[in-house]
Amino acid sequence: MRRGRNNSGIIGWIIVVAVLSAFGFMAFSPLFERDEPKVTLSQEGYWNFRDPIHVNVEDASGLKSFKATLSTPHDEWLVSDQNTLSKVTKQSFDILPPKGVRRVEATSVLLKIEATDNSLWGLFMGNTYKQEITLVIDQRQPILSIIANSYKIQKGGSAIVIFRAEDPNMDSLKIQTNFGKTFLAQPFIKKGYYASLVAWPVQEASFSATVIARDKAGNEVKSAIPLRLKDHVYRVSNIELSDAFLDGKIAELANTYEQTAGVDDRLQQFGTINEKVRSDNEKIIHDITSKVSNTLVADFQPAPFYPLVNGQKVADFGDHRIYSYKGKENLSNAYHMGLDLASIHMGVITSSNGGKVVFAQNNGIYGNLPIIDHGFGLYTLYGHCSELNVQEGDTIVGGQQIAKTGLSGYAMGDHLHFGILVQGIEVRPEEWMDSKWISDNISSVIDNAKVIINQR
């Protein structure tokens, strides 16, 4: 009798352990994962009832089935019904309008999605994701037309474009170039009109720019800016490095910069400063000067820039400098992205146009560097200063003294490195120092556009 009771107890414990093990296995085994599939859609809220809606589904146990239906108050269509029986953890589906249906009378459709995974959870039925999404149907393209633009653009130079762009569901508005740069437009004069400066970088062989307006439903319209291209040949300078330069200025800078810490070889120090330090410094400049306000502006009439009284040019903008040392050619290279001007020791630097100081501190090879935002995506910078008379956040007026020339940073003599940027792209300062160029390519274009816009 006792043996029977003992056996029953042992069997009971075995059953309990087995049940607990089964529950433990179900709780922690990937086969019984309890998370429903994760679903993301390319369109939310709006749809043009033309382009496919891309649906991405992720689930650790793989997808068993996917179903999607579209419905209006009067119709319903099954647009996807797939039993995948797959262990693939990521799958994509395209939802298209029903075959033969290009337009619906309803202003919106209801998209129902149901996705079930391969988990054994839920009595081996798996986890199911269900969602109903209302999509407003918008099949109208945005209105887009170019009002005025500069006649031409020179390599390394600037131009302006003014255009109309309207859509009640506008999602994005940009100017896309052939070299990957995107320029942003600023609201201009009144609602529905925009303007932007554009720039052709020195390093790019060709230039094209297209205004692209896209609404929330995916309707998109493009308009190429009809600019005549004018090439410009920039100087290539082959420079032989001297021992005095390497042992002097480069050694001095190498002891200052973090990027050259632990670097003892003179040529390696130079290459790091000329390329790595320069790149890091320019990234700071480009990030700061890429910003464009989204507030509406009524006009933009800059005066020619003359930052240094009686300043003489000592180095050109766009100069491609290639360095060698005692028969070792092309050790390093860089583009000189400003105009070097010199006058007297610690010459007074003024800003010809008002603006806001957005940077005023040391920036590596540029030394003490103020950067001024003049609006419309136009910025000026003043490198190698001996002292700064402004600080970040200051609002300045045209003709105000902002700094004095000097030797800070990567400078061999007291001078000003004067740079102009359009939305983060360095451009030829000579254009913005020329009153005729400004009148022909910027001011007159704006004046003509204002006449057209104000007549509408």
C-alpha cells in the first residue's frame, strides 16, 4: 500500500514537472513567441490611388499569411491575399488599386490589413495583426511654375530662382541638383510663392537643378530651372613644401590639434592638417551655413561686400593646391575656398550687409572665425582674425566693425580669408563684391518677379 502511494506521488510530481516544463518551454521558446507582426506603410493619411503603397512586415517567427482589402461605402476589393508559409522574418508587399479601377467617387478609402505569423502561440494559430486605416484620396498634382530666375550660373557661382508652388496637402518642396545637393526655398512676398539661391560648386563638372513639389498623397511635379551654364577655369597650383614651413607653422599647429596627437612624421602632420583637420573644420562651417529660414520675406537687396578697406588680393578663390616635397609628388591637395585679402597689420574688417552672427570662435585652420547669416541662405565668413568684436547671437548692421585681420589658424601672413556660402556651398566672393553682377543676377530678377507676383 505504501509503495502504491509512493508511486502515485512520484507520478504526480512527474506530471507537475512535465506540465511546468511544457509551460516553461512555451513561455521561452521562439516557437511560441507572442508578439504580433510589426507592420509599417509608406503612405499614411493620404493616397493618390495610383502609386503602390509599400507595406513592410517583420516577425521573428516568419509570416504565415497577409491579407489586404480596400473599401468605400459602396464597394470592397480584396487587393492582396497571400499564404506565405515562410520562415523569412521580413517581407514586403505592394498594395495597388483594384484592377481596372483608376478612380473612385469616394473622397477616401478604408484599408484593412491582416497579418498572421508562424508562431505556435494561441493554440498553434499564431499572432495576428489587424489594422484599419482611412486614406484620403488625392489625385491632383501640386501647382508648380517658375516665375523668374537668373539668366546664367557660372561654375563656382550663384543664381536665384523664384517660383509658385501650391497644394492643400503639400508635403515637401525642394530644389534637387544633379550632384546630390538639395537647396531649400524660402516663402517669398506672399503665400504660395518661394525663392532660393542656388550654387554650382567648384568641384562639380556640371550643374542642373530641378524644383520638386510633392504632396502627402505622393503626387509629384518637377520643373527644371532654365539656367545657362558658364564654365570657369580655376587655377591649379603646384606647391613645393619647404623644411622651414614644416618645422615652423606645421609643427606649431600639430602641437595644437587633436587630430595630430601622437603624429611625429612632418609630412604626415602636414597631410593630416591639410586634409583631416580642414575637413573637420569645413563640416562645422557647412552645417552652420546650410540653414534657411522658413519665415516669409518680402525682399532681398544685398549691397556689394567690401570687408577690408584697400584690401589687396593675395590668393584666389577655387585655387586647387597640390603639394610635393623633394621629388615626392601629390602628397596632399586641397581647394582654397575663399578670397585672401591683405591691407595693413590688424586691418579693420567690416560687414557690408547686416545680419546675425551665428559663429564667433576659433575653428582650427580658419583661426578666429566670425560667420554672419545675411538671410536667404547667404552667409559670409572671415578667417584668421587676430581679434573678434562680435559674439554669437549679435545682430549687426551694414558697415559695422566685426573683427581685425591676423595670423590665427593656418595663416603665414596677416590677412583676411573672406568666404561666401550659399546654403553650405562655397561660392565666388567676386560675384557678391560686384554691384553690376548683383543687379543683373539677383536684384533685377527679384524686382521682375515682384511685379508678376503682385499682379496676381
